[in-house]
Amino acid sequence: MAKSIFDLGLSVEAVSLFLLIEGQEVGKIDPDKNCTAKPESISIDGCLSKWNGEEKDFRSALVELEAAEAIKNSNSLLSTTKPDRWKTK
């Protein structure tokens, strides 16, 4: 887990969404392939279906994470970025 996500000054919702995305990335790695398997795509719709809050909070968190460059959104497919790219508030 990228613990430095807690140091960015993001909202609770944004941190929660980041952890949701990161958890899906890590959960898709196949240890039988020496952790070299590529994760499956993580979509906005897929994350939204797992989100247990309001959709408006999800959308706000998504915007916040993109502004901090903590996630990459490529045509509604999400992935985390390396912490050295992140912008603090």
C-alpha cells in the first residue's frame, strides 16, 4: 500500500477511493506467475458498483485524485500512479 496517500491532504472519500482502486490492482496479480501478471482493467463503473457511499461523493473523490495525479483515468479505466508524481494540496 502506498502509505503516502495519507499525507496528501485529500478528503476521506478520495483516500477511500484510492484504496479501492489500489486494492483491485493488487488483488489481480497472480502469485503463481511470480507477480508478473498484469492486472485486469479497473473501470469507473466497476469501482462505482463497489462504492458504498453517494455517487456524488465518488465523483468528487475521482476528480480530487485526478487533480493530485494519484490516479490515471484513461477512457474510464483507472490505475494508480507512482507516489513521486503526486501533487500535495
